[in-house]
Amino acid sequence: MGRLRAWLAPERVGDELISDPAQRRLVWVELVIVFAVTLGLSGLSSLVSLVDALLQPVALSQQSIAINVPQADVGVLDLVKQLLGVVRLVAWGALGLYLLYRAGTRLQEVGLDGGRKGRDAAGGVGLAALIGVPGLVFYLVGYAMGINLAVAPSTLDDTWWRPFALTLLAAGNAWAEEVLVVGYLLTRLRHLGFRENTSLFAAAVLRGSYHLYQGFGGFIGNLVMGLVFGRVWQRTGRLWPLVIAHTLLDFVAFVGYSLLRGKVSWLP
């Protein structure tokens, strides 16, 4: 019973609470700036996309959205632009880590050190299995219910570099999202004195918000994923399992979809 209570209502971790009003204001400004140029802006853009989809004369399930699309007509230029997208994602995560470092937080404090490679890898695979299958089922059910658009994870042309680019994009997405929405945001909210459950819910809502372009199902599914991933980090202090799990999930979605597109009837 005590262990269950610790998972459902954990106590705030650490003694790095910032009490100085001026420093607290600076942290809030930092949070606004970081998410205004990264995933917070993506959330607002996704909300606008959902409103636009709802205003269309057809149902959500009769509309489609693609995630990874061609960026240029010339193949080599398309590859370069895809790789630049990966660089942007890596930079977003690096920005969060840099700001934490400047605030006195080290890599091991957010679980990004290399001291537990085997356990982190095993945890990542387990998390991917826990989220992956139910997530696919929920997406298909949501699509059938009409609350989701048909999501095409990739519409890239069948080129030699497509699997390579999609793998890097999967890893880049995982890195940016888990570092910013879990490692960075939850740590900063601890600095501001937020309760663990309050910060967990805020981070999960943020995660769901930048998936609103997929429909209401995309928001709900990623909200649940955010609650699970965030709680695992709050309880274990390890971020690598989340990055590994997210990479595996996106790899299966991106590469798997590109291989199965048009070959199976149950995939929208």
C-alpha cells in the first residue's frame, strides 16, 4: 500500500527550491522563452491545425495528416533538410540541458549519465512495449470513432536514405521531447516548488498539446504517455529509458509505416 501511494502521490524531491522572488521570475521567463521557441509553440500551432480541421466540411476521420514529409524536390536536398530537422531537435534538447547546467543541475541528476546502460536499455524496451501496443490500439479505435485524423508517419519517397533519415528523426524527436518536457520542465518546476503531481499533469498536457494536429485521440494518447513517462522519471530519476523507449516507438511508427503503407488494409 505504501509503495502504491508513493507512485500515486510522491513527495517533492530535492532541496533546490528557489525562494528569491527575483530568481523565481527569471525561471518563469526562462520557461516561457524556451517553450515559445520549441514545443510550446508547436502546441499552439497544433491547436490551430485542429481548429482548422474541425471547421472542414468533412469528419476528422476523413482527413489525413503526415508527420515526416518531403522537404525538397531534389533527393539530396531533401536528405539535407531532413538532417537539418534532426539538428534542430538535438539543439532543443541541448538547450534544456545547458540551462539546467547553468542552474547547477548535472547530467546524473536528470538521469542522463552512462552509469546504468544495461538497466536503462532494458527499461526503455519495457516502456516501449507498455506504451506501444495499447497506443496503436487506441489510435485505431480513436480513428474508428471519428476523433482522430488518419496519421501518416511518413510520406518520404522510397530512397536509399529514407530508413536512415527516419531513424535519426525518431531519435531526435525522442531526445527533444523527453529532455525538454520531462528532464528540463519537471526539474524547473521542482525549483519553483510545484508538487510532483501538479508538475506531472502540466508536462503531460504540454506533451498532448503538440499532438493536437492528430485529433483529440492524439492529445489523449500522448497525455497518458506523458503521465506514465513523467512518473517513471519522478520515481527513478532516469531519463535514458524514456529516450530509448520513445526512439523505439517512433522508429516503429516511422519506418514500419513506410514499409506497410498500401500493403495492409487495417492501417489508415
